[in-house]
Amino acid sequence: MDVITQAITFVFQWQNLAALLAGTTYGIIIGVLPGLGPSAGMALTLPLVLKWHPATALIFMGSLYKCSNYGGSLTAILVNTPGDASNAATILDGYPMCEKGKGGVALGISATAAMVGGTIGMICLIFSAPFLANFALRFGPAEYFLTAILALSIIAAVVQGATIKGLIAAGLGLMLSTVGFDVITGHLRYTFGWEPIEDGIPLIQALVGLFAVTQALVLAESAESISRIGKLAGGFWEGVITYFKYLYAIIRAAAIGLFIGVLPAVGQSSAGLLAWAEAKRESKHPETFGNGEPEGVISSETATNACMPGDLVCTIALGIPGSVGAAIFLGVMIIFGVIPGPLVFKEKADIIYSLFVALTLTSFILFLVGMTVARHLAVVTLLPNEIIVPVILIVSLLGSFAIRNLMADVMLSLGFGVIGYIMLKGGFTPVPLLLGLVLGEMVETNYHRALMISGGSYFIFFSSTISKVLIFLTLLSFVGPYLGPVWKKLTEGEK
Amino acid sequence: MESLKMKEKLKLTEVWFKLVLLVFFGLFFLLAIPYPEKSKQFPQLIAIFSLIMVAISLITDFTRKGKVAEGIADVDDTELKVLDMTTQKTKRKRFYKAWTIILLSTAIGFLGGFLFTTFFIFIGFPLFFGRREKLSKNIFIAVLMTMIIYLSFQWIMGVPLLTGIFWDFS
């Protein structure tokens, strides 16, 4: 309890409150821009906060990560354009509400959902994370190696829906993580004499390239502005009152969000859609869903907001990201020396609990923002691409440059931008690549450590119960996507 | 006819990307051969695994795309194709234009410092993608944004934005 009190005191220091507010505002703006989700937002700002205190920087990043989802729901409701995949379910009923002249009500629901869903999720996270951490103490090098492989395989299988493509991208990330000095032998690998990559491919530059530069290039292809803005009508407070009329729907959606969040790689988009589908299934008037039913917005938004803290549970306690945003956040934590795992709750308790407290506080700030300025922020979507693209490019490339003051880093980011763009055009997602790059060193180091402990015997990877479970889950993630259709065929055959 | 079909398949970015990956992973496997045992073990393992995955993916692509093409062979989609080609052409043109601006600005940045990259990217996009009649307004915005970046990064954070091959004003 002491540690939570200290964390509260720490968060209320002016610089941390300022970071929290900045992260909240920036997160909402990023969320409002379709396509620029939390991943690109964190990539864009990471270089700017590198010299901050780790806790302050993580508070900024955490609130940005959390609030971008809310920003995305604004455009989903107002202009039928989700800011990120996680807001996809919100457009189903949010935009029809707007068409009916109840845009203000929908915005009220969305802001209340951000507060309630986020708070429920954060409270569960604060109390469950240490238990998960204690469990994780049983992990040795072999288990860590297998956990990272599991994370990669699940991300590869789920993020895109095409397992092999995901695995190829993850392989590419792991391969690129071997560039530079080998941490075990000190041997220089694959640098071709180029100094800037001797310490390995720099994560931030790669991240900036894969997400921000790629996004800028995609936007540059289109002549239009990001979006058109609709008229706002209806009252914000009417939305707040409507929200609390559906208590059962709120609890059900929060439970779905938390459960989905804890599952590695399933993510907020699945949580929102599942909660919406479940609300429709249980409704007495399912035909109203998709036509501006407030319960639809309540379910999807509450689940999405409760999912984010669930994402963080696995990310912090086990080092397994629960979503794309969490994967980036994992990278951010590592950059700031907060290595996810069981020991982080003891060694970095101050930072972790400060982050938790800050994120809980963010839920309330989001509500206040929604009440006052949110509807005006949606104007950003009116800006033409020729203005947005250079801003994205300059902010991201400047960040990439400012870390080591090297123009070579700008080239590196542009190179990764090309890779990301080609991957997108080729039907790949760069997320497994980034995760491979983030986890690569951990995978290789634990692989060698495990073999050293066992005297070179590969049996160590199958010896403990945890290892066996992890191997089973990894295999399941490989074959899982194919089991569904096979099962369907079998049952159809029986009929 | 068969060679035409093969050409059509090879046009796809996805196939090309996979072929490049095949070479990339193969090359990384070969380059690791002279490394010490512990240094080459992991990269070679990853390379072999990834090579297998790329090969499976390519085989699946060629077999599946053939089947899909056969299935829709009798559908007349000429209009759609023309429309799609026009959109693709416009997108490609804009993409190359964007890259030209980015690369030229970066090259200028190498010579005079990152601040020049900032200015030329800010002026380049509105000039080549926006309305040229707003030239003076665009120039004003570019200068203003460059100044803001200079003040906040060079003055406050000490990032050397005017350090290039030609001079060093850090």
C-alpha cells in the first residue's frame, strides 16, 4: 500500500501532471487522425522524451497510448472513420447516432465509457499484476525463450489473420535483431562496415520508419484531406445519463474487454467487436443494432477502454504484449530500462505503480476533455494531406535524428519506411517485424543461457510444466487458425 | 499463354517481396558461416525457419492464385480494371513525387544540416501536392514551421540542426 501512496504523491508532482496532460492531449489528437494509432503516436514522440525521467516519460507514453483510443472514437462517431482498428466497432452505432442528430449523445457515451471502462480496467490491473508477477518468478531462461516465441507466434497468427505471413515478418525482425555486436561472444555481425548499426539496429529509428514514415507515404498517395466533418447535435450530458442506464451492458462489456486484453495479441479491436456482438445477441431488440443503438456504442467503447489495462498486464508482468500498441509500449519500456518481467514489480515498483496511478487518473481527465474540447479537436481531420504529411515526416524524422544527431539515422528511418510501405502493399503487417526486433536479443540471450545451463542439451526446453504448456500454446497458435474451418467442415459433414 | 500467366503473377508486389526475402534470408545464412559457433547458431536457425516459411508462402500463392484466376475467368471486369489502373497510376505518381521530395530534402540536409530538410519538406509537399496559387502562403508556413523547429530544438534542446558537410553551426 505504501508503494501506491508514494506513486500517488509522485504522479501529482507538477512535471508528471504536465506529462500526463500532454500525453492525454497528444493521444487524443493522434487518435483523431485516422491511421495514426497509438503505435505511430508513440513512435513520433519517443525521441522527444528520451531525456526525461523514465517514470515521467512512461506516464506520458501511457496516457498517450490510452487516450489515442478515445480520439479514434471521436472520428468514428463524427465522420464514420475509426482513428484506429480498435474503434472499428464504434462506427457501427456511433455514426448512425450522429446521422440521427444524436452526435452529442454518442460523444457523451464515449467519454463516459473511457472513464468507467478505463477505471475498472486499471483497478483490476493494480491488484492482479503482482500475482501474475509472482507466477512469472518461476520462469527460467528456457521459459523466457519459449514465452517470447509464444508472443511472436501469437502476434504473427492473430494480428494479420495470415499465420505464415506473420511468421515471415517476425523472422525478418528476429534476423535484423542479430545485426551488430553479438551479446554472447562480442562478434560483429552483418554490419558491412557501417558504424551506425554496430550496436544493433536502433529500435526508435526502425519504429519511426515502420509506422510514421510508412503512414506518411500512404497518406501522400491520396489527394483528399483525411475526412469531412459532420454537424453535432444532442447533449453531452444526455449521453452520460444514457450510459448509466445500461449497467448490465457496462459490466458485461468491461469483463469482455479485460479478458480479451489479458490474452496476448488479441487486442482492442477484437474486444470492441466481441462486446458489440454479445450485446446484440442478448438484446431483446437486436434489429436496432447498427442503426444508432446507444447500447452498441456503450458496449464497444467500454470493452475497448477496459481492454487497454488488460493489455498492459501481460506486457508488464510477462513481457508478452497484448496488442499492437502494447508491443510498441513494450519497446518503449525497454528503451527506458524498465525490463518487463516478474522482478519489475520489485526493482521498478515506483515507476510501475506511478504509471498505474497516472493511467487511472487519465480516465477521469479524458471525461473532462470530452466534456469540454473534444468536439473541437475533430477539426484536425479537415486538414489536407499536403499539410499533414510534412508534419508527420518532420516530427518523426527530427525525432529519429535528434537521438544521436546523425543524418544516417534519418536514412535508416527512411529505409524502414520503405520496408514498411512495401510490406503493407504486399499484404504484410510490420507489427511482427517490430516485435521480432524488440524481442530478438531476449530470445537469443535466453536461448544460449538455457543451453549453457543444460550443458548443450535441448531437453531443457521441454523439462518444466510451464515449458510444456508454452510449447503447447505455441503449437496451438500455429494450427489454431486452421482448426476453425476444419471443425466447420466436420460438423457440416455430420449434418 | 502459360508465360503470360507467370508474368501476371510475378507483377504482384507480394510475390516480389517474398522473392527478395528469399534472397535476403539465404544471404544472411551464408554470411553467418564464418562466424564463431555461438554467433552463427541463432541467425542461421532463424534464416532456415524463415526460408521455409517464405517458400511455403510462395508455393501457396502460385497454386491458389491460379485457382482463383480460373474461377473468375468468365467474368467481364474490363471497366473495373481500367478504373483500378487509373487509380493505381495516380497513386504511384503521387508516391514517386513524395519520395523525390523526401530524398532531395534529405540530401540537402546532408549538405547543410537537418534544418534544410525541414524547410524543403514543408515547402515541397504543399507546392507539389497542393495549390500552387497559394505559394506565398505556403512559403510563409514553411518558414514559420522551420523557425519553430529551430527555436525549440536547436535553442532549447541543443540539437545541431545546422551541421552538415558544408558547415557546422552547432
